Amino acid sequence: MYDLVVVGAGPYGLSVAAHAAARGLRLGVFGRPMESWHAMPPGMFLKSEPWASHLSDPEGAWGLDAYAAIRGVRAVHGVPLPVGFFAAYGDWFARQAVPVVDERLIASVEPGTGGFELRTEDGEWVRARTVALAVGVLPFLEIPGPLRGLPRRYVTHSGHHGDLDGLAGRDVTVVGAGQAALETAALLTECGAAVRIVARADRLHWNTPPPALDRGLPTALRAPHTGLGCGWRNKLYADAPGLFRRLPAATRERIFDSALGPAGAWWLRERFAAVRDVRLGQRITSAAVTGDERLRIEVAGRDGTTALETDHVIAATGFAPSLDRAEVLAPALRGALRRVGAGGAPEVGGHFESSWPGLFLTGLLTAPSYGPSMRFVLGADYTAGRLVKGVGRRLRAAGPGRTAGRPRTGGRAPVSA
């Protein structure tokens, strides 16, 4: 029986696993390392600075800078790194800091006597005293209501795409005004698609180039550097998620909805200039497949509603941390968790433990509780050490020698670690 099973092997899952392994826990890690990062389209770059993109291990030995040095790559402030390079860094980190990663996915997590029962995608049952859910953002992708339910042939989310070449020569409408939308539109244009942007925002926002790290004390005090950008408010989000958690619930919800809103990276602006059809202050109100197998969408704006036809729509409209979308959790377990805010995010305690003892959460699901940094790789360092400390406390409280029960329905009996 495992002390801890980590469900997911992205930046948060691997960071939690590295801290758990260092503490000598009986550890299971399930998932394909950095899978969603490897699946991103070629030509994408990290928006975050290299020094804000480390995975976390207790000694700080396996940072992005160490990997870059081995590869002979300059990982310096103000120079964006390819997403593919970051994905390869995550693979290297896993080899250095995590004893074993089982690349099978976990299909379900259920309560069991003394802990949890987890079913792998091939039907094997695994038992664990505690679980850390680190499933990334893809389960929580958000698609505007009028586009939901349409076939993937016509509508996808930006998170679905690992290669955009299949859309070359086609008419593509990208919805959104953030980095994912703007970079996807630029890449599509570069591969020969006819691209338009439709966004509710009245104007596009662009991040400015980062100032030098060494700017002199007066300037640094006025607007300190953080992994989320300059400024004291960003410093709270980046460096003090624990303080953020102590804010009133209504304040946290307001900040989560508004902080670090949609914006394009400074280095993308010149490439994006090739996208000629940008429709701001507009939203899609309806969509339907036409007789000639195109998509007819109606777009409403200040000047009324217009209709247009397109071959494909990519919704680059972000992710919503609704617990209802965490379908890997069995319905009884998911339904029993306490929630916060109108979006139905789970309540998370001081060591990232949910209201169900022994079930720990990471990443986007914890952002309404711990703040905007949990939407980024940056939050993995704050999360990993505290979460594993919480696991230790939970294991001590439960006592040694506890065993899990058998699955309630069908399947193979659980197996011990």
C-alpha cells in the first residue's frame, strides 16, 4: 500500500513527487511525464521567465538553469525559451528527482478503508493512504456556450492542438484575447491559414519587455520583480499564497476572476501583426454547421449582430477550476467535497488538503484558494513542500498499518504497492 499516490506527472505532480521521495514515503506516481507540454504546437515559447519556471525539489538541485547548462542553452532573463525545451527539462527532472513514474493514467479515485482505491486505465487497482491530484489544466478547459457540443471537426479548444499544420489553407476563427489565442493565431497565419480573432475585450493588452533584474534599489523597491511580473501586488500573489488564502472569500474570488487578465507576451507582438482580421468587443451568440460543411457563427457587438462562415473555430478561452470537471474523482467523492465560490472550485486547507482527509489538490484547482500563482508553473514550488508536509501529518494522524478495502463494484481486486 502506498503512502502517497500522485495522479499526474506534469510540473506540479513531478514537484510533489520529488519532495515525497526525499522524505522516504512509499510513493506511486502515475501519468505520462509532461504530456500536455509535449503536445503543444511547435513554435510556441514560454511566457514566464526562465528563473520563474523551475520545477521544485527540496535541495533545488534540478532547476531549469541546471538543465540549460547541461544542454549548452542560455536560460537568461528576457530571452523566451521554446515550450519543447521546457517539456524536455521536465522529462530530465523526472529522471533525476523521481524514483519511478508509471506512465499509465489513473481512471478513477475512490474512497477506501484506510485511504483510497485507484483504478488504472488498464483495470488494475492500487491502494494508497493519501492521494495528490495533479491533473493539470486540460480537464478544466472552457468553451463558450454556443460552441459546446459541436463536433471536434469544427470546434476545438487551444489545449487540444499539438500541431496546427492540418489547418493550413483553411479559414480559422480563434476566440479569445490572451496569450493562447494570440500565439495560436500567429502560428496559424505563419502556416498559411486565413485567421481572424474574435474577442469580447475592447482592446488587446500586451505585456511590456521585462526590465533588467539589476535596476538599482529605488526602482526595485517601487516595483519589485516577481515570477508573475513587477509590482507589490504581484509579489503578494507570487511569494505569499498563504497570506492570499487568509483574505475574505469574496475578495479572493474577485481577485481570481480579474488578476493577471488576458495579455500577449511582448515578444509575440511583432509576429501577431500578420493577423489582419481582429474583431474586438464581440462575442459569438450562435453556431451551426451549414449544408456545405462549414460553420456559420453569429457574432454580436456594439454595432449589432453579423454572421460569418468559417471552416473551424479554436476556443482559446482558458480553463475553469470547477470540481465537476475533475471526473477522475468518483462521483461520491467529488460530491462530498466542500466548495468555494460561484465556479464550484474545491475548498483547500493550509497544506493543500481538501475537505476529504487524505485527498490533496494542486495547481488550477487551488487557485481560488491560494491565488493566481497556482495557474502557473511558478506555484509548484510553494505547493510541493507544503503539500508533502501535510501528507506527513495526515499519515501520522491515521497511524501505521492501515489497509484499504476492496472496490465496491467489479474490476480486479486492489494490489499492494
